[in-house]
Amino acid sequence: MSEGSNNVAVEVVDLEKVYGSGPTAVRALKGVSLSFAAGEFAAIMGPSGSGKSTLLHILGALEEPSSGRVVIGGTDLSGLSDKKLTLLRRSRMGFVFQFFNLIPTLTAEENVMLPVLISGEGTARYAERLDELFSLVGLEERRNHRPDELSGGEQQRVAIARALVRNPDLVLADEPTGNLDSKTGAGVLELLRESAARYGQTVVMVTHDARAAAVADRVVFLADGRVVDEAREPDADEIFERIRTLESAG
Amino acid sequence: MRLKRFSNLSLRNLGARLQRTLLTAVGIVLGVGIVFGVITLSDTMSGAFRELFSRAYGAADLTVTAAGGNGPFDEELLKEVRATPDVESAAPRLSQSASLLLGGVDERGLPEVRSMRVFGVEPETASLATGFELAEGEYPEEGAQVALDGNSAESLGVRPGDEIRIGTAQGPTDLTVVGLLRIPGGSFGGVSFGMMPLPEAQRVFDKPGKITGIAVEATDEGAVAALEGRLERGLGEGLQAERSETRTAQVDAQFQGFRIALLFFAGTALFVGAFLVFNALSMTVLERTRELGMLRALGATRAMISRSVILEATILGIIGSVLGLLLGYGMARGLVYLFGRAFRFEVTGLSLSPFAIVAAVVVGLLVTVLAALYPALRAGRVSPVEAMRARTGGSAASGRTRGSRLLPVLGLLLVGVGAPWTYYLAKNLSTELSGLVYASGIAGVVGTFLGVSLIIPALVRPLSALFSPFLRLLFGVEGKMAATNATRNRGRTALTASALMVGISLVVAFSALGGSVLGSIRTYLEDSLGSDFVVQPANSDFDVTFSGGLEEEVSRVPGVAETTGIATTIRRDGREVNVVLGVDESYPEIFRLNINGGAEAFAALSEGEALVGQQLAERRNLGPGDEVELKGIRGTQTYRVAGVVENDILAGGTGVYVSKETMARDFGVDADGFLAIRAEPGADRGEIGREVGAVLKDYPQLTLYSNAEWKEQIESDFNRQYVFFYAIMGVSVAVSAFGVVNTLSMSVFERTREIGILRAIGTTRFQVGRLIIDEGIVISLIGCTVGIVVGSLLGYLFVLGSSAGGFEVVFHYPEIPAVLALVSGLFIGVFAGLLPARSAARTNIVEAVQYE
């Protein structure tokens, strides 16, 4: 949040991503360089096909870039094995998805504990953390409910708690408000912002909703696989304006 | 329940999809059930036989019998045995089949009887002679006395002091019960046992001075081996001394082949069950793509994901196996019952071996886990990016792989090798029943199936096109759409159809074999049997005989033109089993023999020569002028082969025909066990039947059949045996039907959106449901059509190869089973489609259309 912080948490340099080969090849990213500071809440915006999802996948070590470097918390991801990348995701990252992706057969609490179970840590030492997270997301009363007994907003709150449970350095959110009404969406964003502030986490969110982006400290605009613009703490109108410019240019 | 470990997630998954879990487990349950049932059946049967032998042989260290059989020999030999050093005691016995008269009459007016085995024994050595124990009273001393087994006494309501009546070679004989016998281990089927004084038994069974066995007790256990050799040498070639274990081992060996054949059928059910697991788990993985991606994003490794699928399969395997054991227990009961009916044999109590339990569970578990490997691998390969994607419904639906062009070629190759191999082995199957031959024959059949399964994907499109107009006619436009749908995931359609193909083709192939053998027997009987009536032992026992006086009496019945009696004995020499038939000059008058060597060859029998059955001749490479050796009571004798009998149905092609004189001299059998009667042309056959029946009234152990009745009897015996195999094969067809259910559910799931759109544009629920059912019919029809073709081919190979009865088996096409298979294909399709069709019809249009 503090401007000009040189405490860089995530850095990408000259990212290229090509899907397919030959005449049907699609260049999703054409040399993207960005860095995000620790504790920064950044939004990535851009029209469909701008490469914003691809960028998020690469940041999340879900996909490998065709060329370029990704450095997360001092670790260069280039050439890491799938296993190493998986372990990196496990220990350093949290994910919030557009479709919540809660497991329907598990309770809210069990869903939150999933990363702990995956890491094979004992669940006992997370008792306090669970209390803290459920009070943060305001769902103390609903801990033993199953996803289908929760509203969309509540489900996304559970998902955020799940992303935060092991204290990741980087939280990646893919259209977190895409499936929510604007009021509920605002609450969710507030929560992301608060957690970034409270735990010093870097939050990178992909969205096409200007109002959602307006909550961020910084908005990066992507078009046609390139970073075309950037804004610090913009308001919604400013973002709209820039998008319009981008779209008419494209 | 709080989730404590990641692996617990698998359990939750299974619980949440309970219906599918159970549907998947059905394949394993049935497969494990049938494997367990079959092992238990063969254990029970071999156990029962082993017990029968141990009862008959009792506590004896060694038993002396006629070489190569259970034929009678001279009781003078007892003295020699007793005089042999190291013999503590020796007990003679004369073992004979008889019938116990129950007092009532059956629907044909014949006396009701139960088979009985009677042992003529000496009172002093009775306890050694057999394995039975005296429970009450005493052993028979002399005259018309009997010690009867307790169960039979109870069911007849007789006590020591009462009388029973048994049918013997001399007609009905009344015996006073003096003692009751205890059969260790309970009753053996419906057979009764009795002991009589030896001289009386020799008299009523027409075996004066003869015994069939001597039970020998050695002075001490260490001397048994030496004594065995000494007796073998001392008694000459005509007799053999055997340890009880040797005979037991022979029984086990005989059951081995039977067991392997049964396990093969059971294996097909399990194979189909594995396919069910494969399909269901692939479906689960597909459904959970996004969830799996999410888990990967959250840091679950590939191995963790794969392991969780394997774990699910393991749990499924355990549940399936345990339920399978329960079902298998029931199946074993049913199979033992069917077996008893088929082979006229009744056993009480199952022998449940720990081996059978462990084997069934291990096989079930192994098959489940193996079937899960590929889906597990695929689950591990799900990209974490899938978590970000909206829905990935049918992304894996494209069936074309690199090898898809090569596979049918490989399939043709496999069929090309497997089918001739099967033919070659089928030919040997009937001659040497070794486990190895069975196993490699099965390998040939399995290879053929595998090959056809590989060809089926290439057939899906043409066959669907073939059925399409037919379905269109029946079901309108949905029928045509369904046919196209079936080709969309060719791999899955092909797998499902293959499973069905295996079951159907086995049914058709065995129907073809059975029908052809039966048809050929019928033809043979019509061509070769010149008799109008036959008299044979009610239980087809080889040692039931009747005195020559009976034949004379029958031949005096007005209207009887000709009679011929046949004496039989069975010779065992190692693995070889031969039936020796003693016939007289009148034999060719009634049986029209086709003899390679000329009809005059028959006359050579009176000079001590022999005729051999075709199959025996082929096996030992015999022709007219060659010599054949047989072990008898005079030791191994050599007979010149006068000719080869091409239609030796009485002995199944392995018969050796000799004269009655040779039979009595070399094999000790001087009484007939089978009588064929020819009536004079124009004589009233009904009247002759009644008259002969009156002659036989005193011999309830013999049954008179008119030709029609006899044929009927042979056919119904045959069919009863076949029902047994159908029952086992039916299970694998049932399992594959569940496979169709699974595949259709998967289709419905994959096409939720498409179904929603169809509904949105005005397709009715009914039409949507029918679409799915039609697809089921297309899949089933593909499976059944190919199954019928393959089954006919295999059946033809079986028939060609197995000149089973030593006579030529003519291939009879199994039209009725084939038509039934086709019809059952339609039914399986419809019934398998019902549930998935219902869920398709209930698709929520709005949700389905958003499903993107």
C-alpha cells in the first residue's frame, strides 16, 4: 500500500506465452514486465483476450510461460518441476476463484482447512487461526454449514478464508466478484483489501468490473498481451474512462 | 465427523455419490461373488468326493483293487494278502450298487427307489473294510442281514430288528436291519449305504467268490511303503495296492480342469466388472475436473490426486468384495444345487475354505485397483488451470488417439491367432483334460475376445449406420439421433459393447456346441440305434448288473425279435480312462456300427480281438491290425485291433469292444449292465413295453426306456448339465448390462447442456428420455450383434475341434439362442436406459443451458 516500497514480493520480466504452434498459434502475452510489492492490492484489467487470465495463471504457477521470468518472494520459477511448483503454491499462495470451488461434501470449516489437509499438517494447531478467520469473514455462526446452505457471498467468504488459512505471501483472485451481486461483491473486496493490509499479503486480482478494480491500490491495464496502462488508487469513473479509451483503440 | 486427513476426502466422495458408488460396486460384487461361488463349488464337490473315498477306504493303510478299475476279483487272493509279511489285518469287501425300495410308487407306477451302495463284508473285519462306524446294534453276521446308515434308517422309519427291501441282481431281497452305521461328516447326498455279510452279498449280486477290494492294515506305519511294493509285486499285474492318499490326489486332479473352466466363466464376469469400475471412475474424474484442478492449485501434488482416486477404488473394492462374498455364498449354494441337479448328485453343506475367501477378495481388490490406474493417472494430469475454467464437461470426449488406426489391425491379428489356436486346443481338450490345455485354450478364447474388442471401435460407425434406419422406423428422429450419439464417444461405446459381446458370445458359442452335440447324438440314435427299448441302470452305475436269466426272460416276451446285452467296465490307467464293452454276436443286429475295417471285423471279437472307438484310435494312432493294451485282472493283455468304430456313442469314442468271453476272463465281468431290445416289425410296442416292464418289476435298479423315452432322458440329462453353465454365463451378461447403465449415465452427464438446449427448443421430456434409451439400444445391439457373430464362430470352432463323442459332431446353428441374444440386446438397452433417461428427462433447462 505504501507507494514506492522497494519490498518487491512478485516480479515478472518479459513474459511471453504462446499457445499452440504454426499458423494457429496464439500469442497470449507479448512481453509483460511487472512487479508487485508486499502488501499491495493490485487489480489487472483488460478486455477479453487481453491475456489477463494467462498472466494470473502464470503468477499462480499454474501455467509455465513460454519465455521470461517469474520471481516470487525471491524464488525464480523458471525450470522448477511440477512438484516444486506445487509445493510453492501450497506454501506461498492462496487462490480465490470466480466459481468459489468449494467442495460440496465438506462443511465451511472443512473447506477452509483443505490447504492444511493437503499440506499434511496437523489440524489441531489451526484451531485459533480458524476462529480468527471465521470472525474476519463474519461467518462464525455458519462454520458447520455445507456450501449449498450458504449464499454466494458467504461461499466466497469461505473461499477467501481458505485462501488465507496458511498465511500465503500472495493471494490470487480470479474474478472474485464475477458471480456475486454488486453489494455482496463489495463486501468480498473489502475483505480482500483488509486481509492484504492486516497480514501484509500481496493480492493480485483479475477483474473486468471497474467498481471492483477501484477498491485496489493499483490497477494494471492489459490489451492484446501487453501492459498498456497503469493507475494508482483510481476511482471507478477514471477506470471506466481508461477502459473506454482502450477499447476504442483496440 | 471432522475431516482429519486429505485421504478422508475419498471416503466423503464415495458417500456423497452413494448411488453411483453402489452401481460401480455391483460389477465387483457380482464378479467376486461368482469367483467365490465357483471356487466354493469346486471345493465342495472335490471335498465331497474325497470324503466319499475316505469313507469307502476307511482307516485302511492300503487298498487292494483290480488293476485299473473297481472290477471284481477272486476272493482267494485274500489269503495271499493275509500271508504277506507286515500285514496286520486284511478286510475283504464286495462293493455293489443297489437300490433301496422306499415303499411307494412313482407316477409311472414304478417302485420308488433311492440309490444305495452295499458292501459285502466279514463281521470280524467289518470295521476295517469301510470308513463307516457302527453307531448302534452290530455288524451283519450271516444270512439276510444288513447294517444300514442311520440317516436312511431314520427317513425310512426303521429300527434294528425291522426289515428293508433292496433291489439286487436276483430281484428284490428282504434284509433284517441288525445295526445302524454312522457316516462321518453327515449324509452324502441322497445315497444310502449298507453292509451285508459277504457270502450273502455275493449271492444276491451274482458275484460268487468275488470281491472288489481288500482293505489292508500294516503292522506299523513305517512299513506301509514297503508293504505297498510287496503287495504290488506279490499279487501280480491284475491287482493294484493303493494308498488312500493316492486316490484322493487323483480326485483333486480330476477336479482341477473343471475348476479352471468354471473360473474362466467367473473371470469373464470379473473382467466386465473391472470395465464397470474403469468407466465409473473415469466419469467421476471427468465430473470433478474443476474440483481436482482446484486441489492442484491449492497445492495438492499429482501423486496425491492419483492416490486419492486409487484410494476410492480400494474402498470400492473392499466394499464390493465383502458384499461379493455374501452374494458368493448364496451363489455357491445355488451352484451346488444346480450342479447336483445337473449331475444327479446331492451334497449337503458347503466347504468354505479360507483360500476361497482370500482369493476372491484379493482378486476383486486387484481388479478394482488395476481398473482405477488409468482414471487415477488422468486425474493426476488435470491441470490446476481447470479450477479457473468455467465448466469442462465433455472435454475428454474425443475418442481419436494415435493408435486408433492400428488397433483394429492388431485386433484382426489377435483374432487370427487366437481363433485357430482355440480350434487346435478344442481338439485336444476332449482327449487330455489337463490344466495346461484348459488354460491355453482359455488364452486362445481370451485372445479372440481381446482382438474383437479392438476391432469393435472401427465397427461402431458402420453398425450404427446400419441400425439407424431401423431405429428411425421404430422411434422416429430420436432413433436416428441416438445412433449418431452412440458414435460420438466411440471408445466408450466400444468398451461397453465389448463387455456385452463377451457375455453374449459365450452364451451363443456354448449353445452352438451344446445344440450341435445334442443334435448329433439325436442323429446318431436315429441312424444307429435299431432297438425299440433299452434297459439300463437307473443311476447309470457301471457295476449294476443283471443275471443272464433276465435277458432270456425278456427275449421270451411275445413280439421281441432280438435282444443284446452289454457288459461294461471302466479301466483307469494313470490319466487314461477307457470303457470296455463286452458284446455278443447279436450286437450288430441292433446297433448299426460303422466299422473302419469292414463289418466282418466284428466277427473277429470272438477270436479275442478288439474294436476301438474312433477317438481312442486317433489318440493312440491305432488302425486295424495294430495292438492295444489293457490292464485287467489277468494283468496287462494285448489285443489285436480288428477295426475302428466310428460311431461309438455308448462309450464316448474311447470304448474298447471285446467279446463277452474276453470280458469275463480278462476283466472279471460276467454279467450285463445294459440291454437293448428290438421288437418284431408290426408288433404292438405298448404291449411289449408293459410285458417287459412286468419282467423288470423285481429289478428297481434297472429302468426300461422306450427309444423315445431314452432319447428324451439323454437330452434332458444333457440340458440339465447345460443349465449350470448358462447360469454362470448369465452373470457376466448381467454385469455388462450394468456397464450400459453406466455409460448412458455418463452420456447424459456430458450432454447436460445439449439436452437443455433440446428441451429449450421444444423437445419433450419423453423425447429426451427416448433419445437416451435409443442410445442404449444401439450400444446393446452392437454388443449383441458382434457377440452373436463371434459366438457363432467360436461355437463352430468348438464343434469342429471337439469331435466330442468320438463321432462326428455336425454343426447345428443355434438359431434360437441367437435370436434370444438379439432380443435380450434390445431389452438390456431399454432397461439400462431407464434410469439415465429419467435423469435426462428431468434436466433443468435453465441450469443446463447456463452449464458452460
